[in-house]
Amino acid sequence: MTVPAALKELEKIEMIKSSDNTYRIDHAVSATQKAILKAFGMNAADIKILGRALGEDLKKVTVKENVDRED
């Protein structure tokens, strides 16, 4: 697999904002994506953990922006 193809495959890992204002990984990590992640010493569980952490950070930013708008 070429580097551009691998990057394009990893770009398919997306987060969505659900109706309860939390962010989640949109789909399960595919076998191809798992193989690419393995080359970097990562796995699907790492993606879930990083996704959760990113979701928490986004929630904090959203709350801060809402507070700033009220001022």
C-alpha cells in the first residue's frame, strides 16, 4: 500500500456529534485501518480511547464558547 493510499484510508476514521452533544467514532475501525495502525504500534482500542479524549476536549471547548457568548 502506498503512503497516500494509507493516509486516505485513515482519513475515513471519523467522529460524529450525536443528539446528546457527545462525539463518537462514526464506524468501527476496518481491517485495513487496523493493519495500518499496527505499523505505528496502535490498535482499534487506541483509536477509541483517543476519540473519547477528543470528544471530552470538544465538549469543554463547546461549553467555554457558550459561556463566552453569554458574557
